[in-house]
Amino acid sequence: MSLIIEILLMGLAVAIAAFIVPGTQVDGFFSAIIAGLLIGLANATVGFILRILTFPLNILTLGLMSFIISVLMILLVSNIMSGFHVSGFLSAVIFAVVLAIIKMIFGGLSSRS
């Protein structure tokens, strides 16, 4: 049951972030849920491999490389999915920041109950 709630919250977070950030577009809540799942899947697979390969650079940049990899995963999902579109790198950066803030807020709200 909590997995379904997490998936729905991720979809809601993607929908809110796409509404807030200029240059991003999601076609509906179902597309937002799919985009959230694909972003999570991309970060867990391709992103994980890239983080391992760039580990020394990640240490030198104090974690900035992990953030750039997350932005690249958002752009990857935007390219492979038709209902989710990010217009460029800057929009993806802002989208990643807004998405992280929204997920942090949701996490704080869910830990209180």
C-alpha cells in the first residue's frame, strides 16, 4: 500500500514541478506518474552506473556530479517519453531542484503521521 502511495506522490510531485517550471510540460497525471517512475528507474540503473564511474569526480565536486547525473536522467526520460517534455538543460536543472524540494516536503509531511 505504501508503494502505491509513493508512486502517486511522485506523480504529483512531477505534475507540480512541471506546472511551476517554465519549459517543462506533462500531458496529464497518468503521464506524470509514468514520468516519475521512469525518472526513478533511470536514476536507479543508468544513473547508478554513471555515479560509480564518476565517483572520484563526484568527490572532487562535493556531490555536484550526482546532481548533474540526475539532470541528465530527467533529459533522458524527456527524450524517450512522449507525454513528458523538458525543453533544455537549464529547464531540467530547475525541474530537478523543484522536484527535490517537493519530494522533501512530501517526505516531511509523511513522516509526521
